Amino acid sequence: MGHAVQALRFLNLELDNQFQELRRNLVQWSKEDIFSLALADTYLGRSARAAANTRLADRIRDRDIARIMLANATGDIIAASDPGIIGVISIADRGFFQRSLTGETVVESLSKGRYVEYPITIISTMVAPKEMDKPGVLYLVLDTSRFAQRLLDELRVGQSGGAVVLDPQTGIIITPSWATPGQFNPGPHLAALDAIANTGEVLRYRTGAAGMETERMAVAGRNAHTGWLLVVEADAHEILAPAAWLATINGLISLCILVLAAFSLAALNQALGGLRASEARYRSLIETSPLGIATFDGHGRATYLNERAKRILGLETAASLPEDWRLELEDESGTLLPPETLPMARALAEAAPMHGWTAWHRRPDGQRRVLSLNAAPLMVSGQGSDVVAVMEDVTDLYNARQVLQHSKKELETLVEQRTLELTEANRRLLELDELKSAFLSTVSHDLRTPLTSVLGFAKLIHREFAKRFAPQATDPRLAKSATTILANLDIIVQEGERLTRLITDLLDFSRLDSGYYHWKDGPVDLAALARDAARALAAAFGENKGVRLRLDIPEQLPPMQLDPDRIMQVLINLLSNALKFTAQGEVLLFVREIHDTGQTVVQLGVTDTGAGIAAGEIGRIFDRFYQVGQAGGSMETNKPLGAGLGLAICKQIVEHYHGRIRVQSEPGRGSTFVVELPREHSQALPA
Ligand code: ADP
């Protein structure tokens, strides 16, 4: 009886294996994106449903599965291995459907289907939805008899024995296809068999037509997956008779082989399951990759495109994959690229990865996109026959770079243009400057020559007239007229001299300003120079009775490397201004050497007790052509008029020697102008 028990175990195990595999497969299939997508009530969902039909039809091939279907949340069939039933049947009221909607994987056996007359087994599981959609149920229908019979056919015990399957719920009995009618008839003993199930006990019963009855012995077991009762039975005499031993041993041996095979099959199944799981893992990784991934066979036919690749190539809704890897790839000018130059072909030809390719692709919707492409041969046992390509849509990046390059070029052109304009403007300015200097010196020279004559003759006439004619005018009227003539001649001389000064100032300033002035530096004792300046103006001070010139000058100072004429000009300017703007009091000229923060500075100062300068004007008096109130003096006060250039010239000279000039003044209380010349910047000479 032992081998009957073994046969039972094997049957049970095999049944479990088969169911487990079916279950596992179904659960795995339910995770495929295509089924989730098919649940969406969108255009994309519709194309996914079409693809799901083909996939489901593929899945039932070579298996005992009669049908496999996908139902939506309301129980309507939306995809099926047999598309004829789509929309025709509803499973809304079915228990397995309701349970699977909550996430359970269900196995259910029925004596007959609702739409078929034979017993069926249903395995169902949930399909998780994408985003906002509702879940669905994927379920398969198994032709129970065919499925069980295939197992039973392989099992014999001796001559008369074998196995049968009983469904206690439906009363269905499935016998091997090789069984003769009436050979197995455990039906009447269902309850008794049920009672000994999984106990290892043996049930004996009589069966067969009256008079031809035989005694049968049976062991029973219950299959956990299906709830089916598996019964192995054989004639009692065959099991018990010694002659049957050989056959029994034979049976046992084949049973052992079967059990071994079953175990190997189970192990293989498990390995396959693992492989499938890992394939599913990689597939979902690749599916969700943000890069487009595609595979091509050796003939350039696309064998796989992930979602991103389809989107990049504009093939989301295409029914089939592109025929070859040109994929309408072009160069930037729009010329189609020869297939053999593409990275995919080159990766295959050179058996090496190809990186950093850029190509242009015209999508079916007419859009032209820029793609970055990399390709590598798919190595299987050292040989590459397929190729994998990774693509990225870099259009936006490319466009941004183009705009940037364009702007850069525009900017460069603009800068170039502006530089040219500036260079031209500068050249013209220099030209103008030269012209101005030439003009000034020519004009000043040309003005000065006749002016010298005018002045000379005016003075001559004045002298001659005063000496020879005025004394002759004894008549009081003539004498008065002679005095007026002399006064007028004085005015001509004065104004002529002023004009000469103005022209000289103008000439000096333009020379200094243009940098063309030739500095004649030499050793200068500033104390001595200051005394010379005072001497030069002594006459002018002498004429003005109300103003006294006082000096505060050291005996001698170490010489400094300076242009004496220019420093003299500064001192004369300052002293003349002081005299010009002082009606009463004194003008002090001082020279000092001071040591300040490690620096030796010579100060030349002129202090007066004159009109002073308003605070608002102080900042501007050193500007060229600036005169306070636009009047440097007046005819009435008999002060010579200036050109507003004197202080500007002083400032230029002082700054040439890295010195500075400043003023302290208060209206009505006089002014102090101080020039500071640092020794460091003029080469000190031995005293
Ligand atoms: P200008 O040659 O016309 O005198 P400056 O450049 O020498 O021109 O002086 C500019 C102005 O500064 C003068 O018009 C005058 O108003 C004022 N200024 C210069 N020195 C004195 C001073 N010592 N007292 C008062 N005002 C002065």
C-alpha cells in the first residue's frame, strides 16, 4: 500500500506546484504596467487594452488555462485572451472578484462555469491602478478536468490502479483519460474517503457490476489549494497478491522517478520564478527610467522601447515598434543619417560602446527634436548580436545654448562696434585737442604781436604826449583835455596789459592742460624764490597804499627739483589775487618746512585780510574759467580783471609735483591759500 500512499503524496505535491506556479504567474502578470494602464479611461488606456489582449492571448498558450481576463472595478471585462467576450460578460457579483478587489488572491473551484458546462477553477488577483484610477482584477479560468486529468494520466498503480480527483463540494469526479468506464467509482464512498483523508488509513470497498465486483483499496488526501480530495485506488488482490509485487516494485520505481522529476520540476519552477521576478524588477526599473532605453536586433529592428523612449520618439500611441534604427535620425541640416553611421550600428560593428552622439529626430507629429545618443552592444556569452541604446531629449538644452551663443556673438559684435566707435571718437578728440593747442598757440601768438605794437605805441604816445604836448596846454580847457587824453591812454595801456595777461594765461593753461608743456626742472630754494616773487610785486603793492606786504620766510631751504618759472607763476598768481581782493590791511607771504607723518612738506602760503570767499564758492574757484560772481574786479576799484584761469593753472602746476593747493576763507575776513609740495617727489639736492 506504501506506493499508493507515495502516489498520493506525489499527486498532492504536483497539484500544489502547478497551482502555486499558476498563482505566482498571475500575481506577477498583474504587476505589469500594461494592465494598470489598461484600467485608465483615457486614450492611452484604450491602446493599452489593445496591447493587453495580445499579451493575455500569449499567456494561455501551452498551458491548461482556458481563458484569462482583466475586469475593471465595476466587473466589466475590458481585456481578454479571447477578445470576443470583452464587454459581453460581467463578473460584478462574483465572490472571487469582490475579494480580489480588496487585494486577495483567490482560488475557486466550480462544478461548471456560468458560461461553460464543464468544471472550472478560477484564480484571481488584483491589478493596482495608476494614479487616480480604480483597481481591477486579473483572473484566469482553468478547465479543471483537463488540468487534473493531465496529472492523473501520468499516475498508474499496478494494472488496475490509479488516481482520481473528487471535489466534495461539487461531487465532480475526474478520472484518468486511460480509465475504462466504471474502472474508478469512488463516488459512493465520498464521505468515508473524506474521513480518512490525510490519515494514511486505507479504505476497502467493493465496486463494479454485480457478479463482477472487485475489491478496491484506496488512500485519500486533501489538496490544500483546491480543497479537492485526491484518491489513489487499485484492486486489492493486485496490491496484496505476491504476483503483483513485481508490478508493484515496477510501479514504485517509476513512482520514485516521478517524484524525483516532480522535485526537479519544482526546483526548476522556483528558479524560473526567481528569474521572472528579477526580470520584472529590471523591467520596471527600465520602464520608469527617466532616460529613453531601446534595444535593437542585429538587423536594426527595434525589439523594445521603454515608455520614455516611446515618448521621446513620439511613438506613445504607435501600434508597433519602428522597423529599423534609423528612427528618422538626421543631422542638423536635415539630411537623413546613413544607418551604418549611427552609434547603434557602430557599437555592434566595433563591439564597443559609443558615447556622446547627437542626432536630430523628426517625430511622427512633425516636431524636430535633438537627441543625445549612447549605444552599447548587448553581450551574451561574449558575443554581441543585439544593441542597447540610451537616448535623451536635449532639445531645450540645445536651444538654450544656441540662444546663448547667439547673444554672445551679438554682444561681441556690439562690443567690437562700440570699441571701433570709441577708438574713432578718441582719435577725433585727440585730433581736435591737437588742433585746439595749435590753434591756441597760433592765435595767441598772432594776437600778441599786434598787441605788443598797440601797447608799445600807446606807451610811447603817452610818454611823448605827457612830455611834449601836455605842458604846452596852458589854456585851462586845453589842459583839461590833455589830462583826459592821458587818462584814456592809461586805460588803453592797462587794458592792453590785461589782454596780454589773458593771452599768456590761456597759452599757459592750454600747454599745461595738453601735457605738451616742457618742464624745465632744476634745483630751487623755495625761500629765495618766494623773496623774488615778493620783490617782483613790490611795485604793485607800493601803488596800493592801504595794503602792506609782510614776509615770513626762512633764510634758506634745501633745494628741491622744480621748474622755478612755474613755481614763481603760482606765487605771483596768489599774491596778485590777494592784492586784487584786498582793499585794506596786509598780505602775508610765508614759507615753511613741516614734517608730517614721516613726510617733509614745504608750505607756500598767502594770507590776506580782504574780501574772502563764500563757502559755496570755495569748491569751484580752482575750476577753469571760474570767477566768483563772474567778476574778478572792476574798473571802478581799479583792480585788474582776470580770466578765471589763474587758480586752475596753479592747481595744475602744484599737482604736477604731487602737491596740493587749498584755501581757507570767510567772507569779509580774508583768505589763506596754501600750496604744499612734498620733498619726496622732487629729487632733493645737497644744500
Ligand atoms: P582770476 O584770474 O579771474 O583772478 P582766479 O582763478 O585767479 O581767476 O580766481 C578765481 C576767483 O577766485 C576769482 O575770480 C576770485 O573771485 C576768487 N579769488 C581768488 N583769490 C582770492 C582772494 N585772495 N580773495 C578773494 N577771492 C579770491
